[in-house]
Amino acid sequence: MDQYHKYKEGEKGAWLSIITYILLATVKLVIATIGNSSALRADGLNNATDVVASIAVLIGLKISRKPPDEDHHYGHFRAEMIASLIAAFIMMMVGIQVLFDTVQSIIAGDFSQPNMLTAWTALGAAIVMFFVYLYNLRLGKKINSSALQAAAQDNKSDALVSIGAFVGIIGAQFQIYWLDPLAGAIVGLIICKTAWDIFREATHTLTDGFQPKELDQIKKSIHDHPDVLEIKDVKGRLHGNQALIEATIYVDPHMTVEESHDITDHIEEKLKEKHDVPHAHIHIEPYEEEQ
């Protein structure tokens, strides 16, 4: 499966998230209003922001599938990261709003006992989101999509948020009324934390960040080639979910151009098979003893 078909496959996960979030947000907000639960209302607003975030991921995946053109010679793969940034900003704004509303409710002492229907709604939503998380996580790893894997982590946090809302509502049934709005405040914190994690990962990629451990493994694979006498430099950056590697290696100066070219072909093929690196640029230099 090539990169463009992988992104097409990833759209299934984005659509699943969008449909699920729309249904859950609608059900939660309606029942939260009827059952008077701050925690479930906050959870419903969280899912409403996730609809927008999932749409951003879907648009990013669609743009990423566009082939290279005259002013995008490497394709449009980084659109996926821009979509993640947009999703992070939206989630952060709503998380802050949820925090403000629930903390204001706690300070005002506006406590009430929610209906038990809200508790069962939260628990059911947690189960649904856990299965969506498993699907998107598996699909994200299969197609190596950072945006879809981030969406999967958001799915998991949503399941945990719903469990937190369930606990808060149950506590309110035992006259611990402040536990319901407190659960709503915790939901707001989780939304903000998830938004920050997505923002940090996306900006790391967009600023050409690359994990040192992964680069060390790539260096080892290059050095394991019998004709590589020494490695001068290895650099890596991400273009969407694709790793782009540039390496400078020293080889026997008496090799022919064809022999040196064969070495680069072997290394590029190895990096593609072992580390899923679709594009590597290997520069050959003659080895000298004083080095």
C-alpha cells in the first residue's frame, strides 16, 4: 500500500470519529440538560469540540493525498500536521471554557443531585469511545499516521473523561454534590492536557524535529553495511508521517562510481524495509586515513 492509499484508508477512522462524536455529543448535552449534570454537560461539550478536531484531521488527510505539483515538490503530507494544530487550538479553547464554567459553579456553591440517567449515559459513552480508540489506534499504526494516532489518544482520553463523569455523578447520589462539578473541572483539565500534547507533537514535526533514539537506530543500520567505513553525518526530519533521511558516509576511495552507487541503493533499500523510510539521500565521500 503506497502513502496515498494509506491516507485514503485513514479517512475511515476520521469518519468513524466524526459520526460517533456527533451522536454522543447530542445525546450527552440533551440528557445533561434533562438530568442536570455539570460533568456530563462538560463531557458533551468535549465531544462537540472533538467533532471539529476530527473534521480537521479528515481535511488534513484529504489534502495530504494530493500528489506533488509545481510548488509542492515533496507533496502535501505536512497538511496532516497543520490539521493537528488546528484541532489542538480548538480543543484548548473549549477546555478553558469548561474549566471556567465548572470552577465558577463550584465557587458559587451551585450544587444539585443529577439524575441517574446521566450516569448510565456517561458509562455507555465510555464503552463506545474505548472501541473507537482501539480501531483508530490499530489503523493509525497500520498506515503510520501521526494525526490518526493522535486522534486515537484523544478517543482514549474521551473514554476516561466519561468514566470520570460517571464517578462524579455517582458520588452526587450520596450527597457529595460538589463531586459532579469537580468532575467537570477535571474534564476541562484533561481536554487542555490532550490539546497541549497534540500541539507539542505537531510543532515538533513541523520544526523538523526527529527522535534521537530513532536516528541512532538508523545510524546503526547504515554502519552495519560492510562497505561503510565511517559515518560522517546523519540527519532526519519528518514530512507528514514520512521520515526523510540525509546521510554522508565514507567508503573506499578506490571504488568505482557504479560500486559506490550500489552501496547507496543497498542502504536506501534497507532503511525502507527496516525503518519505513521512503526517501533517503546518501552522499558518498572517499575515506582517508587521517580522518
